[in-house]
Amino acid sequence: MLAQQLTTILPAMTLAEAIETTCIHRLASLTGGRPVLVRTRPVRGPHHTILDTGLIGGDQVPMPSEASLAHHGIFFLNELSEFRCHVLEVLRQPVTVQHNRNVVRES
């Protein structure tokens, strides 16, 4: 419920953000086949029992993961302590890599 309300304080999506978000949602078949443009920021709150492939991707059949579906929106991990350690580890690695890239650029 809190995560849903956070979208009200975020700025409105730009056209480019809406197009990117719509493309991702179409890949996941979340638009119902209708030619709609997603104009509201997505809110994703996966359950703590989710597998790492569902959270960050990498399955046999490529599909947008929960992290991808939250693109330009809110990725809310409720009950963070309940998530399995290896699932949280797959989230930490991309953040660490991105942080290292930013540090290298600033040097």
C-alpha cells in the first residue's frame, strides 16, 4: 500500500519513459494485446518466495523479470529479511558493478 502511494510523489512519465515501459510490458503480455501506452509508473512488489530468475531474469525462455517490469517505477521488496540470501545477492551484483563504473568515470 505504501509503495502504491509513492507513485503520487514521483514526476509524471515522459513520453520516452512511457514508450520504454510499454515495450517491456508488451513483452510480458501485460497490455492484454491492446495498443495502449503505459502512462503510470509501475509498482512491483514480488513475494519473498520468488526465485532469483523471476526477480532478475535469466530463465530458459527470456521474459521480463520483476526488476525489468519495475523499470521507471518502484521496485518494492516488502519483508526484505524474508528473502533468501542468494536471491538478494543477484540484486547486489548489478548495483555494485554500476557503482564501480561510476567511480571509474569520476576518477
